[in-house]
Amino acid sequence: MSTQSDIAATAAGWTGADQVEVLTFELNGELFALHAVAVQEIMDLAPETVVPGAGDFAGSVINFRGKVIPLADLRVAFALERGAPTIDSRIVVIEIELSGEPTLVGLRTDKVHEVTTLARADSEAPPSVVMRCRPEFIQCLVKRDGEFIVVPDLQTIFNQQQDARQPVASATRH
């Protein structure tokens, strides 16, 4: 029989492993973690170009090693206030599969903390109530040193944002 911790751990990528290596970062004072294997680079803030008509989630692009990549703001998905960038703000470039293709995406962060290891035994499924964001956007919560680290479900977040941006079929003109 699967426990809530087992279900959360499997969703978070701990299949067959007791620990997973993550990069921890902060958004509006809350601690988040990304699987370290997805992280390509941590950059200082870079000049960005706003894309007309793009939504709030990924409304601009940046130049990453000569490639134009979208810059996403997880605050939008997690209903967090946008703050002004600070000296600690960074962009974490990750690779994620979108529409069946590996895609580079920059994620805005307020501060990058460390690469660390999280234990499977410390993970829990997110509660379905009292969450200010949608629980399906969270793979799990990991308790460490008296605080919770949110492990976002980036695949669900990006797929949802991509689905929301699909153009509505319009009537053809004759």
C-alpha cells in the first residue's frame, strides 16, 4: 500500500532513490527547489525583450549563449506578488520538455541558495486546501530544518500556461 509520502516522492522524481539533488531558490520569501539535473546555468539578470501579446507568465525573452529563450516567472503560477529585482535576483536556466521537444527556459528568482540533497522520507503531498496556489502545480513539499521547501511541478505549470496561450480557432473570412 502506498503512503502519501511515497506518492509525493514518486511525483517529485525520487523513483527508486532515497534522495534527490536540487537547487534551492527563493520567491517572495518562500523556498523552492528544482531538480539539479534540469539546471543548465545560473545567470545574473540579463536584458530582456518584452514580447507583445505574450502573457504574464512568460512575457519576455532573453539571450542565452546566442539563443533566444523565454523568461518565465513562477510567481504568476503561484499567485505571488511581483517584486522589483534586487542585487540577489538571478535567472535559472533550465531544460524542460515542451511539446515533445527539450526547451531552454529562464526562470526568475529572488535569490539562489544552494545545491543540496533532499530526502524522500521528508516529502509530503501538498494539502488540497489552504493553498494559495493550485495544488497540482506542486509535486511535493519537503520538510527540512523546520521549514517547507516547495518542489514545483514545472511540467504541469508549463503545459497549463502553454494550453492557455493556444489561439482560439477563428472563423475564416471569405
